Amino acid sequence: MVLAVLLISFLMISSVSAGLFDFLDDYTSVENNETNLIVGYFTEFAPFEYTDDNGEVTGFDMDLAQEVCDRNNWTLVKQQIIDGDTKKAELESGGIDCIWSGFTINGRENDYAWSEPYYNNSQVFVVKKNSGISSFEDLEGKSIDVQMGSSSLDSLESNKTLKDKFENINEIKEYDTVFMDLESGTCDAVLGDREVMRYKINTKFNPEEYMVLEPALCYEQYGIGFSKSNTELRDQVQKTLNEMYEDGTVEKIAQKYKDYGVPEGVIYP
């Protein structure tokens, strides 16, 4: 009788325990079915990334990333890259899954697993119209601002003849500061991405007071950068983007930013 009671008790406990662990297993599997795509972005790189009036990070790149996530049942996590010099380390450590933020491929071809280039960009100088500067020759002896850790700085570093003409090259962390320096006369010119410059001038300053020097200093392409060991994720993102090109979604998103010239730079497969 005692043995029978013990056996029945053991079976009951086992049944309850099995049910409990089955419940926990189900809970875990639900959690694991939700995949995050952690996208690293640089602060205030409008119209590609910027904070809107509601405090949300948005822009052309972010809209593309959101659509890619929606089509793969992923959750988009937007992770600001505070220090541009540590961006590669953040990828390698898994802190972010990719860099999708007006990220220039040229000169970094072997550093990342890249998507196909999706945007044509150029680096340009912007000056005030009343500055007396109308060509590269007029920049000799002048002071310029350029964003630190940017491809703008890389392109200037690679052009030693032009670089040596400047009296001062100020490396600034944020584009807003760059334009405030130009507005106040702290610098004579700023160097940066054409569409970003256009956005800043059109939304925060009087476009009639500024001009872009032609030709551009250089031309380049944007891509999505992944860790070199993460080609599987790169391939899935690229596959989804290709579908978005084919059904017109990329063009539709680009048109949202037509006032800043975005549709003109989109690269189609």
C-alpha cells in the first residue's frame, strides 16, 4: 500500500513538472521567434537619418530598414553610433548587426561585408554667397570644417595638394555645429555629403545665402556594412531589398525625400 501511494505521488509530481516545463519551453520558443535587427546609425545625418518632431529617428535609410524588417518579421532596433572610430568594433562584438547610415563603401571595401551599393553620393564644399569664394582656388588660406571620422575627411586626407592649401581644418563631431560655424564666420567653408548639406540649408538656414562649389571633390557610393563573418544576414537583407526594388517600394520611399534630392541618387539594380 505504501509503495502504491508513493508511486502514484511520484507520477502526479512528474506530470505537473512536465506540464510546467512544457509551458516554459513554449514561452521560450515564442520569445526566440522574435528577431531583432540592430541597425547602427550616425546622429543627425538627414535626410538619411534624423530625429523628427516626435522624437523618432527616421529618414530614407531608416524607412528602408523598417520595410526590410517588416517583410522578414524582424523588429528594427535603432542604435546610435556615438563614436565613429569604434563602429567596426561594435559590429565585430555584436553590439549592432549592421551600419545603415549613409555609410560610404569607397576606401572601406575590404573592411566589411557590404550590400550592393544603393546610393550615389558626392562630397562638396558649401560657402556663403557673399564670401568671395567661387572655386577651389579661392579656398587657399581659408579655414574649413569637416565632420570627424567621416568619408568627407578621408577624401580630403587623400588629396594632399588641396589639403595643404587650407590654413585650418577643424574636425567637428556634428553637422549642426559645422553649419553654425559657417553661419557665424568661424570657418569659411564646410565639406560634407551633398544631400546632407542640401537638407541642412533648406530646413535650418536661408538657401539664398549659401552655394555649393562645383565640381564635387569626389564621388562615392553608400552601402550597408556588416561584419565580414555575417554574410548570411547580409544576403537576406539584400534579397529583401531586391524585392523592394522590383515592386517599386524603394522608389516610393525615396519620393518622400524628393525635396532634398534623394530620388536622384538612388542606384537601381
